[in-house]
Amino acid sequence: MKKHRLVSLPSLREAARRDPNCPISYLKADTKPDSFLVSWGQGKIFCIRTYGCQANVRDSEIIRGFLLALGMKETDSFAEADFILFNTCAIRENAENHLYGELGQAKDAYEHKPELIIGICGCVMQEEVPVKHILDHFPFVSLIFGTNNMTSFYSLLEEVIKKNVLLVDVRSGSTAVEEGLPESKESRLSKVSAFVNIMYGCDKFCTYCIVPFTRGKERSRKVEDILSEVNCLKQEGYKQVTLLGQNVDAYGKDFGDKYAFADLLEKVALTGIPRIRFVTPYPSDFNTKVFDVMAKYPNVMPSLHLPVQSGSNAVLKRMNRRYTREQYLAIAHELRERLPDVYLTTDIIVGFPGETEADFEGTLSLCQEVKYDAAYTFIFSPRPGTPAYFMKDDTSMATKHERFDRLKDLIEKLTAEKADTAVNQDVEVLFEDVSKKDPSMITGYDRHNKLVHVKGDKSLIGQIRMVHILESHTYSLIGEVKDE
Ligand code: 5AD
Ligand code: SF4
């Protein structure tokens, strides 16, 4: 068993602390590797496994950038790797359990190659209990760090290599925005479509959610840093940016500007990058000025993901969501009226503590009224440390599953009906990749973010083309590319 050095491991309570007087600091991270790491990295191979949301995907891209700068190459296989990193997600229990399964497989690789370095980062590492579980049960792990000190990656790695210790360095909610992270095209997962963080953290504290603990205080990047990243991506040939934040419409609140997100979106539209998306807005921060920008700029894609979570006011209140069913419906109706072509999608949690049949029926009726174009549905997963974890919950798991199935059937019906309307229409598709299931097919997304498959070759990747839709399959469309 490795000796371990615990640099820092804050409690969830510490992570929840918000000091309204503490200013956000803007730092230029020093992320140049030294000669020791560069010579260590030459010829070595890394493997990154990423779970969870787009914020994690983006974080993994940043670490990928760090490793590529050491001259390392990437693999998908644990057996080939000299360094394996798990970037973890804490949002629901099953994501956490998946990590433990994968660690078991990494152990086999470690037994064949004892010099293999195994690291774990991301949201799960921001929680004390799982970190202690890993220390007790997975002694072959060498490096644990969280979401707030990724820019210390080189110094952490160097210490692990030189001292052969297990290093745990997890920092609680940062108040810093760090710029100067690796930005090379190679480090991004797709060469066509890129995630761009516009803000970090979340101050909403929905009672079921672990994110405000694992990702810290809301802090916005500066407009000029975001625009310079978007312009750079455009120059490198990227066709789409997705602006990322836990609640993007809170962007700029820390500068005291409530229209800041709509203004930022407009500035990004003016860069001329062909496609812009954004996730995720929060209903009570949502300012319909965003609709004006969506209406004015054709490069802002006509899709809006606006999580509702529940259609019952009683449940919304217990969730600490700061809007009512009626306020949410007012935004949805205004959207449908002003921008009838925009796809509206959502997130819904079923089986929140105390949810009654009548509450659940309120969710069903809201979905019917809004006519969502698609939705992500989840069964409530109690997250240790969050307020909902301690709430009385007397609904059986069987009832929760039964409600979940009823909701899923409704959402599938709405999604399929909408998908069917695309058949025999021409839609504009940005092609991103070869299909995972059938290498003779190329996949992309239409303006509504609907997955589209066509027969074709790799030369389509990166192109925006008109596609005639032949078939709809609820979650995807099949079509043929039209001649130019
Ligand atoms: N249980 C179930 N779903 C959750 N989500 C967040 N926390 C939980 C939880 N504890 C869902 C919400 C959120 C989406 C990203 O994940 O619907 O919008
Ligand atoms: Fe979690 Fe609510 Fe913040 Fe979304 S807004 S990240 S659900 S706390």
C-alpha cells in the first residue's frame, strides 16, 4: 500500500460556504510543464474516462491538453496506458457506482504494470466520504484532485512520480477564474464543435443537487476572454460553440448586470461562428431578452433546454426551485408564441421526497401543455449531504419506477410526434463524426439539435449541408445529403 499525503480535503459544509463579500479573482494560470515532466512524458500513453455533464467533458479536454503538451499519446485501452485518469460525476448514485466498477478493471492493468499511475478527479472527489472509501478500498490509486485545482495538475503529477506517493489534494469552492489553460485543437474531443465555459459554479442550492458543493460559487469569465476563445475556435475551423454554465443566465450577476447573458450571446453571434448553442438556463433567471437575440441571429440555434424538474408547486418549493409552475409556463408560452420554430427540451426528476400522485400528475399535465420536443428524465437519487437526502420519503421505489415509466411513455410520444414532422423536410445538418454503430453512416445534428444519420464518407465531417429526411426514429432521423 502506498504512503499517502493528504494536502487538503474539505468537508461539504466548507464547500457550501458562500461569502458574498469575497470578490472573484481573475488569474492567469501558469500551465507550462517543466523539463522533468516533458522528458517523463515522451513516448508515454494516457487514457481518460469521463463521466457526467459537459462541464466534465470540458475539464477532461483541459487535462488532455496538459498531457499532450508532455508529448504523450492517447489510448482507449487501460492495458496500453501509463497514466489513467477517471473524471467523475456525483450527480446521481449510479454514476458514482460506475466508477467503482471501472476502478476494478484498472486494477488488472495495474497488476500487470505496477508503474502505472491511476488518478481520479472531478465532482466525486469533492466529497469526503467517497475519497475515504477510495483510500480504503483502492490502494493502487496514486492521485486524487478535485474540480477547483486542475491548474495544479503538473505539480501534483510531478510529486506523484518523484515520491511514489498517493497524493490527495482537493480544494473547496474556488473564487477564482483561471485563464491561460491549454487550448490546442488536438486537446478538444471534436474538431468541429467545442464547449466554451462562460461561468463556473452554482449558487442555487436546489435541495437535491450536489453541484453547488462540488463546483463552488458562481463566477463568470470576462466577456473578452470568452470572445477571444470563440474567435480562436472560429479561426481553427470550428463550426459550433456551446456556451457552458450550470445556469448560464446567471452570467454576469457577479458583475451586477442582469442582461449580461443576452448581451454576451449577441456578441458571440457577431463573431460569425456558424452555430451557437448554450446550456443550461435557469427559469427564474431567464430573461426573455434572450429570445430577441435568438430571433435576430440565425447562427444562434433554435433550441432551448430549460429544466423544469417538476410540474407541482409544492415539489418545486421543496426542491428550492425559485419559480412556480405558472411562471415556468409563462416563459414556455412566450417562447412558443414568439419563436414557434424553437425546440424546447427539459430535465425532470420523478419521485422527489413527498411527491404525491397529484404532484406527479401535475408534471404530466405540464409536459402535455408545453409539448416538449424532448426531455431527460431521472428518478430522484439521494445525494449524501444535500438537504433532500434528509427529507422524509415514503414513496416506494416501485411507485417511483411506475411513475417514471408513465412519464417516459409520454415524453417518448411527444418526442416521436415531433420527430415525425421532419420526415420529407429538408434540414440543415452539421456533420460531426462517423456513426459508432455503423461506420458507413456519418452523424450530425440539425439546427434543433436532433441527431441525424446519413450514408456518406468522412469528408462530410465538419460540413454544414442540407439533408432530406427519409425516416424518423424518435431520438434520431435518417436522411440523404442533398446535392449542393
Ligand atoms: N437525483 C436525480 N436527478 C438529479 N439531477 C440533479 N440532481 C439529481 C438527483 N439528486 C438532475 C436534474 C438536473 C440534471 C442535470 O440532473 O434534473 O437538471
Ligand atoms: Fe444543481 Fe440547481 Fe445548480 Fe442546476 S441550478 S446545478 S440543479 S443546484
